[in-house]
Amino acid sequence: FFILMDNFVPPFIPGAEIDSLTEILDCPNGALMLTKYNASSLYERPCEGRIHRWNLAYYKVTH
């Protein structure tokens, strides 16, 4: 299941774990940019001066 949030820290949900995180940026030029979270790489935002920012967390059930 997915949770769309405006907070960067996804909630802990008993019986589920995060499978992936995606950042969604609403850029000034009207484009939506999606980036996958990768803790092992340097991150550069694909657009400057974003209008909105959301995070999409994909959870998988563990039990």
C-alpha cells in the first residue's frame, strides 16, 4: 500500500515496512519530477524553487 505525505519522515506502521520512497516535486515550469530515494548516492534536486513537495512511501505487509 502507498501513503502520500508532505512530511519527509514516513510513519511507523506495525505489521508493515517501507519498501521504497519517492520524492515528487512540483516545479515552477509546470513539470512534476519524481526521484527515488537512494541513501548511497549524492542527491541533487531536479528543479530549483519547487512549488510543492510530497513523499510517496510504498509499504509492504510483513506478517
